[in-house]
Amino acid sequence: MPTNAASKDQPAPTSGNTPDYPSNIVETAQHVAPKLAERAADIDQNDRFVGQNYALLKEAGLVEAGVPRELGGRGAEIAELAEMLRVLARACGSTALAFSMHTHQVAIPAWRWRHQQVTAVEPLLKRVAAERIVLLSSGGSDWIGGSGKAEKVEGGYRITARKVFTSGAEAGSILMTGAIHEGEDGSRSVIHFGVPMKADEVHIEDTWRTLGMRGTASNDVVIKNLFIPDANVAFSRKAGEWHPVFQTIATIAFPLIYAVYLGVAESARDIAVGIAKSKPEPDLSLAGRMETELRAAQVAHRWMLDIVARNAPSADSVNEVMIGRSLVARHAIMAVELAMELAGGASFYRKTGLERCFRDVQGARFHPLQAGPQARYAGAMALGLPTTAVF
């Protein structure tokens, strides 16, 4: 049975030693952050993928940060992983956001192993620790409705799909995704599986030309006629309805993803304060409003982590996490806007980094549950109505 007896300060028993880095993952993130910050402007300006940064994160042992120690990883819990991503985001939003997708794809099976005794996830988690493979998420293009086609054939399924918003696709080893299977009776189910990114039936289309988070290279992954054996299907669910596994996914993933946007807002605040201090008469009201908005985002994010710490994924935990998600987005965006006002005209220059923060933080608007569905979900919960098909 999984245990958590190992000390977090004990060196992780991974196959790749990281003697030049601290054993604590947050301190490790602080150690690599200056190098990420050094590259951030060039990556953004030239629409380059943060591939070099992934190599650094691997070298530092952060790829296996969320894998339980008993399975060869560093044993970090959700709150510690969120702080790691927050630190990375202060240095480079694109690196942190892309890496958050891998991080939550590791954290979810790790949570299930620890708290639900799901042993089926062990081989994947051991591979992440031993081989430092990178997991990708197609959540932005799948979510509850699902996408793509799964045709039933002898021994498995043939998959044809286009998965948009696949952050970090170039660095990925396995895409954790799903596709819709239509039964002869007209029923629609979503099967979930991993796609090997090196398969001949898989290729990446370079479609990522965006306002912000440019270095994530969240390109389209196109899958054509890929065979997935029955044995490789992790689970199946009804399309267009919440499933208990997706309640777990939503509860755990979004506090990690939104740690990134909080980190971006904190970076903008620090830049603006530095500029304002050089002015003879800085605007105290603007500075105070910025601080207030940032604190609201921080408090909302802390609430999301409090919900995760209950270890009880459900419709209620989804509601509370998604309320937090909307509040973090709203207040982080406003904090960055006020940071630009506080800095004044200097914020318009790329060299300050503030305009990049402004563009990057806009991504907080677009992850599920977006403002409309989130409000409907919260309203249904408040009124005691079903949320099964609200997403």
C-alpha cells in the first residue's frame, strides 16, 4: 500500500542524480529561474519553443518532482508543485505554463496511487522517474465533450484526431488524450489512452502564432489512423458528462495551472514596483490597488490548494476550484493592468518585461471552466440542480 513515510528533505532516489541542485524542488526552481529569465525575452520575440529550458528542468530533476519517492521520484505534493511552478513563472511564463501540463499529468496519477491505491499507474510513474519522459495534455481540446474519432477494430481502436493547444508538444514523449467512440446504438463514449509522440501516425503542425505564452509552442498534434490496443485504454466514459476521474483531474490540475498565472502577476508587480521607486512621486493609490488585486489572486489560489488538500474530489471540489480559478484569473489580470499603469510609459517597452506579462496573463481567460460555464456550474450547485452536463 502506498505510504508517505519518506522525508521531503531526503535526496530523491531517481535514476538520474542531480548533485548540483538543491533537494527541495522549490529551491531547485529558484536555482534555475535566472537562466529561464535570461532567455525569456528572446524566446517570446522570436516565437521559439522553450526547448532549452525543458533540458534544464530535466537536468535539475524537476520532471520527476511529482512522482512518489517509493516509485523513484521526488515525492512533492500538490502545494509544493504549485509553488515550484509559481517560481518558474516569475522567470518565464511560457516555460512554466508548458511545464504545468506535464506536472499535472504526473500529479494526478500520483494522487490516485497515494490516496486511491490505484496500482495501474505505477508503470507510467516509474517511467517518468527513471527515463524522465515528458507527458503532454490535450485537455484544452478535449475536456468533458471529448474530440477525435475512435473506430472499433479487432483488438482495439483506430484513432483519428486533431488535438489543439498541446503545450510543449515538441518535448513530449506521451500525449495523454482521448477520442470519441460512437456505438451502433448511437451512444457516444470517450476512451482515454496515451499516444506515443514518435509514432509514424502522429505529427505536429506548427500553428502557434499567438498574443502571449508564445514559447509554449502549443501546436496542433494530428493523429491519423493510430492503432490503440484494448489493453492500452485507461478508462471509458460517457461523452459530454462529468465522470469521477474528471472530477479528480479538474480538482488537481487547475491549482497547478493557475499557479503559473499568479507567478506572472507577481513578476509584473515586482517590475512595476522597481520602476515606481525610481520616480520622484510614485502614485501610491495605483500601487495600493495593484497590491490589493494581487493579494486577492493569492488568496483565491490558496483556497484552491486548500480544496485539493481535502483529498475528496467531487462535484463540490470542482465547483470550489473553478470559483478559485475565475478569481485568480480576474485579479491576476487586473493586477498586471495596474502594474502597467503604475510603471507608466516604461511599461510599453519590451525591455521592461511588463508588456510580456500583460500578454501572457491573458491566457488565464481561456482554460476550462471559462467564465460562462463556471458561473452556470456555480449557479447550479447553489440552487441544488444537476451539474453533470455543465462544462
